[in-house]
Amino acid sequence: MTAIRRQFFVSYAAIGSIMPLITVFLREQGGFDFLQIGFAMALMGVPTLCSPVLITLLADRNLDTRRILATAFTCSAVVLTLMFFSQHIALTLTLFVFHGLASVAMLPLQDGYFFSLAEAERKRTGRSVEYPTVRIWGTMGYILPSLILYYPLLKGAEPRLILPCSVFFCLLSLANSFTLRPVERPVSAVPSRLPSRQALGAIFAPNARWLSIGLLFALIAAATYYAFIGNYLDEVVRVPKPYIALIINLGVLVEVGCTLMMPWLQSKIRLKGILVLGLCCMVTRMLLLSFFPHPVVAVVAQLGHGFEVLALYVGPVMFLNRLAGDEFRNSIQGVYTMAITGSARVIGSLSAGWVASTFDLRTNLLLGAGLATCALLIIAFLFSRIPPRESTGEIAVSPGSVP
């Protein structure tokens, strides 16, 4: 396994340690109600509105990406450790802000580093690596903590065990960041222009505007879903706690196969078609869970998760790289995370908390399905595809050359 693949594996494992059960932890050990849970998830997303663009800007301004990642993982490990010992709601909410501040830029920074490394390798040797062949290691890393935690949870361990598990993988990510290869930055032809400003212009340019708007709706829908899916399976579907993370990660396991078949899918329906397919799966999953709250349906509904991830988290990153120049390849990932992902996370989490506390968790799923339908219609009928990079004279990538 290469250094960049290891980095994706351990960093996503840190995320996979806490995300499936974080809201269950807050409800049981933290004493949070649904409105407070939505507020906590929104607080974790607030730093997304500023942190990623600043950190990726520093990366594009030649501050070593590897050192930024090391600092972020160190801070995340410290904050999660403090959260483990926190006994007060106010302190836990404050720590959520700092956790978001430390962790929110990790993924766009890793994506930007990968694309910079792949582009430098392509220019040097004519070979490069497709993003899905590296992103798949993150998928497998996300699954691992649920397998590790299954037995302790089955034997009665508290959900707070997810926090030291995440700290462990943060420390592994910190160690692995020192094995990453440095990337030489090209000198910008227009050094006076701010990379983040160029990136913002690219994201909302006429050829990408409807993509960004559609993904905003889709990510708000995703935030409403992920904010309470653990609680929904626990309190409505009545899935035993040790199995909640396993059911959620069944979808992640399917994601591995979907990621592997993504090049074939691209050749048949193109990247835009993958987005449309994934959003269809997203709408279907939320409707099934809302109208049929049964454990079997909860399992079946996870089968479309892989295509949903391709639509929300893999395809958009590849579209962004098609829009990026060498001088703002990191910044475009950070600006997108700020303007689209961050806004969606905050809006979606707050909306989900209000709907779940005012109505119920099933209504929250219907809200997500409605938002996902809006996203589907926008991308299917208003967004025109962005040509792949090889159409502009760049060599198509092939697996195996990035260390």
C-alpha cells in the first residue's frame, strides 16, 4: 500500500470511528435532545465556512501540505480526547466546534494533495492515477472501526468508545503524514491573483453553476439524513446498538464495488450520469426508510449507498479537478468545501434538528427526500457536463504510479 493510499485509509478510519454512532453517543451519554443534536452537528460544520479555504490557500501558497495535515490530526486527537472526558453539554458543544475546526479541512486538503501529486507525476512521466483507485482506500478505512467496535459494543461497552478509537486512527494519520512525498508547486503565471478567488470563480462559472447549486441541495439532504440515521435505526427501527454501525457500513461495503466499477460506469453513462443515478438512489433510500421502518428495509436501503457516495463525494471532486489550474488545485477543493459542503452541513443539521424535535424522525427523512429530489431535477435537466481533462489534451490516468 502506498503512502497516499495509507493516508486515505487511516484518515477515513478516524471519521468512520465516530460518524455512525456519534448522535447515539450524544443522546445517551451526553443527554442531548434532538434539537441539541442538530445544533451540535451544525456547530461541527461551522468551521467548514472558513477553515478549508484558508488551509488549502496556505497549501497553494507553498506551505507544506504534509505539515498542515499533521497539525490537523494532532488537534483532532486532542479535542476528541477532551470530549471523551467531558461531562457538560456546553463543553461538549464547544469541543464540537474545535473538532470541526481541526478536522474539516483534512479531506479537501488530502484531495488537493492527491491531484497535485498525480498532475506532477503525469507531467514528469506521462503516467498518473485515477482518483477512485485511491479514494477506495478511504472507503475501506471507514468500514474498519465498525468491525473493531462490534464485539465490545455487543458485550455492553458504551458508545463513547468510538472516541478513543478515532483518536487512535488520528495518531496513525499523523504518523503517516510524514511518509508522504513533497510536491513541487509550479510558479503561477499570474502570481498576483488569489488562488481562492480563482477557485470561487471556477465553481460558479456558467459551466459549473448548476452543478454547484444542485450539489448544495443534495448535501443539505445528506446532512439531514446523516444527522439522525443512527437515532432512527435505534429508536424507530429498533435495531440493537451493536448492529447499527454494521448496517450503515453495509452500504459502505457496497461502495467499494461501486467505486471499482466507476471507470466502466463513466464509459457508459459519463460522470453526469453517475450523479443522476446516485441521486435517484438517495431519494429512493430515504423514502423506503421513512415509509417502511423495518430492519430488513434498513438493510436493503443501504444497497444504493455506493452510488450515492459516487454522486456526492467522488464525482464532484473529479469535476472540480477538471475546473482547476495548477495554481489553485488545492484551493478549489477548499472553496467548494466552504461554499457548498459547509453551508449544506450547517443548514441541513439545523433543519434536521428542528424537524426531528418538532415532528419526528420519519418526517426528517421525508424532508431529505424532497431536497434530494430538487437536486436530482437540477442536475439532470439544468447542468451540462464538463468535458473530461483528456478532451483538453491531457493524458487519461491509469492506476499504479502515485507513491
